[in-house]
Amino acid sequence: MTVRNDEALAVAPPRAIAALLGFAARIPWKRIGIVVGAYAACFVAFAAFSAWQGGNPLTLVQTMLNSSMLNGDALVQTLLRAVPIGFAALAAAIPARAGLVNVGGEGQLILGAVAATGTGLALGSQVPGPLALVATAAAGAIAGAVWAGISAAARVWLGTSESVTSLLMNFVANDIMLFLIYQPWKDPAGSGQPQSRPLPGSVRLGTLFGGQLNIAVFVLFAVAIGMWLVIRRTGWGFALRVVGGNPEAARRNGLPIKSLLLSSMLAGGALAGLGGALNLMGVEGQLQPGVTTTFGYIGFLACFLGRNDPIKATLAALLFSAIALSGNGLQLVEGLDGSIVNVLLGAIVLTMLAIGRKNGERI
Amino acid sequence: MPDQHHRTTTGSPPTPTLEVRELVKTFGTVRANDGISFTIMPGEVHALLGENGAGKSTLVKSLYGVHQPDSGQILRNGEPVTIHSPATARELGIGMVFQDMRLIPALTVWENVALHLSDTPFALRPRALRARITETSERYGLATHPGRKVEHLSIGEWQRVELVKVLLGGLDMLILDEPTSVLTPQEVSGLFDMVARLKSEGVAIVIITHKLREVRQIADKVTVLRGGRTILSDAPPATLSDDELITAMVGEPVAILEKRSTSAEHATAEPIIGLSGVSVRRVDGDWGLREVSLEVLPGQILGVAGVAGSGQDELSETLLGLRQPHSGTVMLDGAIVELPAVARMRKAGVIAVAPDPIRQFVVPGMSAAQHAALWNAAGSYSFDTRKADADLARRDAAGQLRVVAGSRRMDRLSGGNVQRALLTLALTSPCRVLVASYPTRGLDILTTERTRTLLKELCEAGSAVVLISEDLDELLTLSDRIAVLAGGRLTGIVPAAAADRRSIGELMTGKEAAA
Ligand SMILES: Nc1ncnc2c1ncn2[C@@H]1O[C@H](COP(=O)(O)OP(=O)(O)OP(=O)(O)O)[C@@H](O)[C@H]1O
Ligand SMILES: [Mg+2]
């Protein structure tokens, strides 16, 4: 008896045509149309809103592009800004595979920067350069992991929701940083400003190509591709997907659920911490109150827009970074309030939420 | 019950409640429905039959507005209609209970009902709604508890809530997708009483089932699908023999498995797993198992009977090492094991056919091959999907359960095809103990027989099988011994050769066997 299931029998046109047809059919044209249309609609709505606020909708796009991408300096700024946002996006993307919601990217970025400051200031002038550089970045990653690990541990052993705890811990992280720069770490030469001493040059990231660009951007891209591979190609990544997709199936297959949940959150926290450290070592140079300015939250939204896929989330982070920077142009050229771009950002996220669907079936 | 068919037959023939013409629905390259036509009359019970994956659920989902057909026509009371969404279907007076039921476990019964009703006012009036639920429940004999949380309900009550939810909306056509495959015999007869009641009110009922006995019992008409096409439309079942119906469904006659000849010669073998005095508490605090002692012997099929929720799931979870008993000991090969110990039991060769594959086996977004990789990894981190894909094909050749291709996404398969994939993995794995819960649930006739044969062969090869089932005939046909649970207690373990439906039935009601 060699009957295969009826399901396996698909209608079979001649081979060459079948290949072509199959390829064309595999491209989800309708879906692409919907997505492109949705983005266009967001821009139109945003242009209308800006016009109402007194901007010129015709020059709007030009201004936005000019101030975020179309000249070298603007592009570099966009790339630099994408570093903390992108790492925060990855910090949400990895735990999301295991079904965890890490809203703590902001706090993990901050603590990464805090730990990098402490380590950089302590080691910078004593340890040989490359070692100090690596140690400073690693300290940031470890601090981020520990901070995220607290939420994960509370989830695994106490059953508290990690989305709530990680969110609340953002405020705690911010308070820790403020305490440090107002009190023990305050720069004596800072003319009273609440800020740490500047990092010594040996733990700053050098600039590349004669501009302001530094290696952090390339680290971000490499890590994003690495995470994409880890999720797709390693047993750990596979196991995370099982736990995230159906914890009961994971349990019945004998997968160690607790350590998977913990490790995914630790990995996410480490990435955000690394992002915070690299941002500090590359751009900021010293700890000060606005060191993250909501990059953590924007990163979380980027992860959502990228559907928890490391590469897509990083690309979304680039987009958000560009949008955020285009606010400067709007402020300078169009005379609008720079934060108006948050309207566009919000519109995109909400629209994607509205057209998003899970399994192709709407009920 | 008076025959109400002819109420409307004064003069011209009555208009059909629903007529389907040449309906086509494809998913990518899968032609799930490929030109289906049939007619449903008012006050008629219309059975839809067909193999797993024949397209039954897809067809009724199109009628309920979940899917949009690619082509074809649906006529409602003679008028062509387009059913955009389930809400449109409900407006048209069509109700449906899905194969995989759709309540929200964290909410209570009445909250679930409120979500479903379109006329629920913005400010809920719980008391009025609960009264309506109680009224409808009583009218159709569907016992429910409006205040209970859905997650604590038995699957039978869960289904009754679905029915109440659907009936409250008011309807003249009800679609039931495999309602009986999850029910005990008693619950089935309750369901059929309700169907008779609705029928007498002139409601048309479409019911999907794999059981010919049920077709004979309640259907006025039968339509058979195979490979997405209608093989037989609107035929009165009385004019067809079982063999004719089976041949229409499967394309060939199917031999029914004969009763296993059992022997007691293995009774001297060392048990692989032994429970003594095991009690297990359920999540809601009640006792799941109370003081249960039994032995799982190699080369034997130990049947487990009982009405739903008598401790079957707790028993299987204990045997699999998933649960920590409240008291009592579990022995594996003569040594006490501390539970939970899933990985340890799995390494010792204890595997399972899970009682609820959708909730306990299917990982959304993953393919059949990935599920095979997960299965083969047996708790380790080495997943090799490509190897598992080839392995799945090899297992299919051995198991002959006609599993889908490894590339198919598991969460998009029909209910029966999920079960076949699970069975193919479980029944072709070398194992020492197989704990099979309701293995033939939702399977078509051919696959059911094949599964039973595989269980028999596994046992003949020396494995121990624990067969948990609600089908007494299945238990009597296959088992060496039958353990009966009632309210978490073991009321008896009887040799299958000496048992019959009646004696098992008595034990199931809680009467202890005379020791
Ligand atoms: N959303 C979907 N996406 C892709 N394929 C689907 C989808 N829903 C159903 N199918 C496919 O359509 C075919 C028919 O499935 P359907 O669920 O209608 O079968 P069925 O007759 O109800 O079987 P069963 O008795 O097992 O429930 C199957 O090949 C199934 O895998
Ligand atoms: Mg079905």
C-alpha cells in the first residue's frame, strides 16, 4: 500500500513553468502591497499633520531626508544613533523568541553605560589599551545581563510578569545613574554639572574614515547577523522557539524551560548593556542624565516592527533612528517642533499593529 | 419524536436552508475544497464524512465566513450570499462549534459568552446574562456553570459552553465540527438529545464525524468528501451499507481489527513502572488520583477506562514523570524515582501520545519535520531538521499512517493530520513504555484500524502499552488488562478476556470490584 496522503498531491504543471509559477506564487504580492501602502499612508497622514502644524508638506520629505540620510554627516549621525536603538531592539528580540517581553532595554542600556563608565575610569589608564577597551564593553554587557536577569529570575521562580518588572526596573536604573553622577562619580572639573569624568582616550572608540563614525555600528550589524544565525542554526535558538511557541510541548519534550527562559533574557540584557557601553565609549564619552533618552523604548518598538527577527529589528532601528534625526531638520528648516516625528513613529507602529496578523487566519 | 420534516411541505418543495455549489478553496498549492456541492434542508441532520484532510473543516469554515472560497456559490434560503466573516454568518443565523474550540481559558463561562454575543450592551449586565445562559442550558439539557473559569472545565463541559454560546445568538443552522471525538459515550448521547431538540425546532444541523454508528443514529442525509471533492451528495444513509460508505470515504474497503487473543504468560515479568499508593492533586486543588497502585508490564497492553476527568490525564502525566505526586511512590525498574523527572523517564524509554495534541504537542509556526527533530532530540539540544525530515519519511513507510510532508506547517494541518503526525512519531519509536492517551481520537476509519494494529505490534515486540481511551470497544479489543478509574480512584483491574461493556461500565460508576 503506497498511498500517500491526499494532501501531498498537489496539482503539477510542467516543470519549467511550475518553477516560475511557484516562484511568483511564493512572493506574497498582496502582503507586500498592503505593507507598502500602509507606510505610504503613514507618511501622507504625517504630512497632513505637519501641514496643520504649519509645515510645508511639499518640502517636508526633502527636509527629512536631508537631515537624516542625504548628506554624509547626517547619515553618520543616523548610524551612530542606531547603535543604542538597535542593541535595545535585539535585547527585546531574543527573549521574545522564548515568549518573554523585555521592556527593560532602557534600563539595561543605562546600566551598561554605568558599568562601562566605572570600568573605563578605573582601568583606562592602568591596563593596556585593547584589554581595557574589551573589559569596558564586557562590563557593560555583564551589567545589562544582570539587570535583565533579575526580571527573568523573578519570572521563573516567583511567577511575576517580566514585562512589568523589567519596565519598573528602568526607573530604578535611571535613579542609580543619577545618584552616581550627582554624588560619588561627579566630575570635579564639571563646573557643577551632574556628569561623570570623561573616559580616558584608551577606552574611547576611535573614529573611522576621518569622520565621527566608529566601529560600534559594524559591531551592531555583526551581532544582528550573529543572532540571526544563532536563532536559526543552533539548538539553543530552536529550543527557545519551542518554549516561546508552546511551553507545554517544551515541557513534555524534556526541555529545561527555566534555564531557557533565563538564558534568553540574560542574552538580551547583555546585548542592551553592550549597546549602552558602546554608545558611551563611542559617542557620549561620559555619563550624564540624558545618556539614553528613550532609545530603549524606541528599540522595543523597532523589535516589534521587525517581528522579533534580529535582522529586521536592526533595520527597523535604522529607520527609527533616521526618523528621530529628521526631527532636527524639521525644527531648523520647517520651524516645527522636533518631537513631531514621534507622531510618524507612532503612526507606523500602530498601523503595523493593525495590519499584522499571526497565522494567516482571521477570526 | 414526531417527524417534523414535512411541516413546510404544503405545495412546492421547501427551500433549502443552505445550498453549496461547486465551492473551491485552495491554500497555496493545496486544493482543500475542489468543487463541492451539497444541499441542507430545514430540520435536517446532515452528516459530513471523509478521511483526515479531506476538506471537511475547510468547507464548514467557508460556510461560517472564516475562509473566503476562491470560487463557487453559497445560497442561503435560495438567495446567493457572500459570507465575509463569522459575524456575517451569525447575522444570517448560522452558528458553529469549531473542532478546536475557541473559548478563552482565563475568563469565566459567562464572560466568554458575553464576548461572543453581538447584542451585549457596552456595560455588561452579568446577572441578566447568567440568567439567559442558565435558561438556554436548561432548555437544551446542557449542564454548565456560568461562574466557573473555562480553564477548569472538562472538555465535555467546555463543548457545552460553546454550544450555549452559539445557541444564545439564535440560529436556524448549526455546524458541529467533530463534536463527538472528544466526548464520552454518555456525553455523546446528551449531545444527540440536544440535536434532536433543535431539529424538532426546524434547525438544520451539519455534523462532521468519523463514526458510522453516529451517522446511523442521527443523520438524515450524508455527504462524503474525498481529496476535496464530493464523492457522495445528500444521500439518505439508510440506503447505503457500511461498506459502501467506507469505500466512498477511503476508496477501498477496510478490514476491522479482531480482538487480540491475550494471555497471562507475561504476568510473571518484572514491571517496568510501578505505582504504589500514588495520590496527585490537580491545579484546582481537587484530587486527580487517589491512592492508585498499579504495574506496567512489558509485552502487555494495560487499558485504562473511566468517564472523562476521572484521573486519566493525571495518571499519564505521573507515568511520564511530568508531575510530582502528593504522596505514594513511583518505581522505575525496581528503583524509586523522585518526580518530576521528564528527561529521566524519557531516557528510560517512556514516551507518550499526548491527550491534547494541539495544546501539548503542536508548536505554532514549526513544520512537521521540525516537530520530528524536537521529538528525536528527546530533551537534548541537538535538533537536526534535515535528518528528521528523512527520518519522518522512513517512519511513515514503517507506520503507514500517511503522514503529511515534513515541510508542512503543523499548526495549519487538519485535526486528524496532527494526530497522525504525532502517532507516526510515537508508534515508530523504539520504546519500553508507550503511554497512549486517546490515540484514535479524530482519526478516520482506515487510520484508526492502522493505529490499533501498530499498538498491537508494539506490544508483541515486547513494549508495554498503557492505552487510555474512552472507547470501550477499543479497550476490550486491544487490552490484556483493563484498569478502571472513577473519581481518581482505581475501582478495579480486570483481565480483558473476562470483561465486557457492562462490567466495565459498573466499575466506571465507582462500584469497586469484589476483590
Ligand atoms: N489555514 C490553512 N493553511 C494551509 N493549509 C490548510 C489550512 N487549513 C487547512 N489546510 C489544509 O487543507 C486540507 C483540508 O483540511 P481540513 O482541515 O479541511 O481537513 P478535515 O477534513 O477537516 O480533516 P480532519 O478529519 O483531520 O479534521 C488539509 O490538507 C489541510 O492541511
Ligand atoms: Mg477537521
